Amino acid sequence: MENLLKLLAKKHVKEILQYLDTHGEVHFGQLHKDLNIHKGTLGNILDELVESEILNKRREETDALLPKTYYSLTNFGKRVLMVYKLCNALKKEDDTPIKIIYGDKVIASSY
């Protein structure tokens, strides 16, 4: 669980998961283009999310030199995404924003 929270606290993870939740299965190039995350950074984060079984990874052979790699949320990934959604739903009655903090990192907020 601790490793999961550390992963969710990383920069760009929330953005990637929410994008895939909205768009479904998307290939690497489209993620890079739409989210404007450096290719190396994006690749590393996606690898960690696949290793943690939050994302599925599928390769499709094409006529191009390199196969296209597609990513989508696993069922577990959809449940993990609920951490961010829960934070939005947990606003205090006076609409004071809340944060979920792990260590020194904000992993979700209602801002």
C-alpha cells in the first residue's frame, strides 16, 4: 500500500490516469501529444503503472518500423482512480478544500 501511495503522489500520475479514464485505450504517441509530458518521463511513469497493475499495455504490430503501444486502465486502476475522485467528493460542508497527504506529498486534493 505504501508503494501505491508513493506512486500516486508522483507528478503526472493523476493526469495520466484521468486522461485514460476519459479516453479509454490510447497509444503512447497520443498520450505524449495530448499531455505534453517528456517522452522519457512518460515512458517511466507508464512502466511503473503497468508494473503496479494499474494499467494494461498492448502492442500492435504495424507497417511502421516500431509497433504502437497502447495503454488502458485495468479494473484495479479504475478503483485506484477513485482515490482522486473521493478527494473531490469529501469537501467539508463549508466547501473548504481538502488534501490527502502522504509523507510530504499531496496525493490528491479537492482544488
